[in-house]
Amino acid sequence: MFSKTKRKIVFTVVLSLVVLMAVTLSTIYVSNRIALRRESEEMLQTYAEQYGAEGQPGDELSDKLRGPRPEENFEGNPEGRPDIRPGEGDLPDVRIPDRKNEPKFRLSTFYSAAYSKDGELISVNRGNGSIYSEDDILEIADSAMNSGKQSGSRGSIYYLVYDKGDYTLVAMIDSTIDNSNQAMLIKEMLIIGSAALIILFIISIFIARRIVRPLEENDRRQKRFVSDAGHELKTPIAVISANSELLKRELKDNEWLSNIDYENEKMSELVTQLLLLSRAENSEIPKETLDFSKLVDGETLVFESLAFENGKRIETDIQPGLTVEGNSNQLKQLVSILLDNALSHGAGEEIRLTLSREKHFAVLTVSNGADEIGAEQLSRLFDRFYRADEARNDAGSHYGLGLSIAKAVTEAHGGQIRGEYRDGKMFFTISLPVKKSEKN
């Protein structure tokens, strides 16, 4: 039980840290992307506004649309401008404005493509970059023109469609370096975060042990008290029984002695159940290979006569040949507790018991008619000394320990037990791992 608590504490701590780290990284990534996009759009706006000759936006394009000037040397131009042939739409590279106060603007790589009002390409500028070819730039520019959007992105390229009056300019900026820097930042944060998670995982294990240790010690003391008290009570119970028997010989029938015997028997049964619970929870039980199907069938036969006397019947559906590793006495007691519980507290005439194999488990289910049980009562069915009907005063020896013992025995055999109410019936289901050799 406490091992599960420790795992839950560690899991909760680690999960909280993972969620926190994921939210932090996502926030940083999104905020950086938004800031990068905003900065790129501002630089593109500036670039588009100042596009053209120094202080004369659009003059170069107007000149080129009118045709080449006579004084220009297109073969080996010292300024490095490409040869211009009428009708081909190739124009000189346009210089990026010199903004000395913004080094990033000057170091950024811009591309552009200019289109006439008729949608005809009239200029392409590759800037000073060599990552993207002219075809790549034209493909992005055409996509931007056809998208109907004023701005956007494609891969690591941000673009802006800008109306220059006589023509439309598609300005583009390459954010490859910024994206790489951002990816490197996220990668480094993931590495550091993972290392921190490992360290905090180890710390959380230590913290979980410190938190659970007092609870474990308290539970251990309670179990020791139950065991010690049970053994101590056996002696006075035996003495009371012996003295009562001696008095009966002298006083013959006496209602006071009969009452003493009755209460003494109840006390003896309670002590027996307390000791059974203590052994089931604390002791390492000897186990052997058992035919669980035969064991269940044998215990059911014992209760069939009891059921008949109480006007009930037990319907069984037992799959043969299911074997488990377990303690015969405890498993018999487990089946007896479930059947006795159904006989004592069940409504209706039929009690149904089924045993079948589901994957790697032998699943035992006992069901009986029952009054409606609330969710709170279901959650406390396996608590010690808990009875769903607190107003009931059992004439028998039911103290609310039977299901607690059943749970302890089941968990000692590596299984699980659960109770659920549906369709007017109460179901108790036990799952025990089948023998390893039969799992394949």
C-alpha cells in the first residue's frame, strides 16, 4: 500500500515538473516566434518603403521600364549589375538602405520581386544571399501574390506584399539564422530541463520516503497492536470459557451463564478474525501450486447446504484447470468470506459464482441481489470494522472484518479485489495471477 503511495508522490512531482517545463518551453517558443515575426514585418515594412534608388523609391524601376540608358555598360558592368534585355524583366539589384543604428537590419538578407499592375514580373532581387535561387524566390513571390494576404511566411522566409503605386513589391527576409538560434535555444533548454528532471526525480524519491515513513511506522504499530492484543485476549477468553463450563456443572442450566458463553464465543470469533487479518497483512505465507478451480468448487459445495437452509441457491460456472501459486488455507478462507458475505447480506434467492481466465489472471466473481449502495459506501467496503448497514445488529459473528481479510489475502497473493453495484446486484471480483507456466 505504501509503495503505491510513494510511487504516486513521485509520479505527481515529476508530472508537475514535466508539465511546467512543457508550458515554459511552449511559452518561450511561441513568444519568440511572435517577436521574430513582428520584427521581420517591421524590417520588411522599412525595406519596402525605401525600396528603389537612394531617396527616390521606384526611380530605377521606372528607368528600366523605359529601357536601358545609352551610357550603361551591360557587359562587365563595374557595379556588378546584370545584363538587361528588354522583355526579359531582369533588373539591377536594388541596394538595401544603410541603417547604421540597426545592425541587424544591415546584416539581414532581403529578397524582392516587383510586379506590374498587370501581374507581369519586372524585377527580381536576390540580395546578397546564396541560399535561395532566383527560381525559389519567384516561387515564393508568386505564392504570396496569389494568396491574397498582405504578409505571411513560407518556411524560413517572411514576406510582405506592398503597393508601391506603379507596381507591387513582394519583399522577403530570410530568417534561417534566427530559426536556427531559436532551435538551438530550445534544444539546450530541453537538455538542461531533462537533467534537472533526473535530479528532481531522485530528490522526489527521497522526499516521498520521508513523507511516507511516519505513516508506515504508524501502520506497523497498529498492526502489531492488533496482533499482540489478539494473542493476549486468547488467554482470558479461554479462562472464561473454562470457568463457565465448571459453573454449568454445579448450577446446571442458568441464563446468566448462557449469556456469558454466548458473548465469550463472539469475543473468541472476533479475536480469531483479528489474528487472521494480522497474519494475512504481516506474514510471509508459504505458497504452492494449487488447482484453484478445484479449491473454489470444494468450498462452494460446503456452502450449498447452508444456502438451502436459508432458502437460497448457489449457481456456479467454474472453468476447470486454473492453477495459481498460493496458500491453500488462505485461499479457501477467501472464497468462504465472499460466499458467507453473499449469504448473510444478500437479497434475493440466487447467488452466482463464476471463475474464468482473463489474459494472465484467474478471475473469481461472486454476485448477489442487494439494496442500492452509494459510492461512499462502496469506497469503504474493505475498511476494518465497516458495515454498510450500521443499523443492523447481526446475530452472527460479523464484525466488518471479513472483507478486510479478503483484501489482505488477495494482495498477499499479488491479486486485486474490487466491489461494485450495478443492476440491483452486488459484485465482488477477485483477480489472481495464474501460474507462470500457464501464461504462455
